[in-house]
Amino acid sequence: MRLVPVAGASCASANCPTVYVNDEDQDIFVQGYAVADQRIPTGEVPPGEMLVRIPRSVFLAAARDLPAQA
């Protein structure tokens, strides 16, 4: 498996929110800032999951740059 950056990887440091696509199955991976309070208004985030935050611009760039078909 190789993760290919789709959006957000062009910042000055290596620790920026980034959206990746898996080159094998086209699944999406998101690297973001961990949300300190994992509770959301509808309940808690389930075990094994994490709420992460990425800038809207990174999300929109990923949506624009991902191919429509895998």
C-alpha cells in the first residue's frame, strides 16, 4: 500500500493536514489535528475512531483533485 497525497501536502512543514488516497483500493486517508474533546453533540466518538480537523480548503482541494472513478 502506498498513500499518495492529494491535498494539503505542499505546506512549508511536514506536519500539515493532508488528504491521501491509497493506490491499491482508492480508500481515502485524512491526517489532521486531533480534536481534544472527542464528544460531539450527537454523542461520543466510538472506540477505535478519532475526530480530526482539517481546513476547509484542504477538503475542497481533495474533492476537486480526486478522480471521479477509481
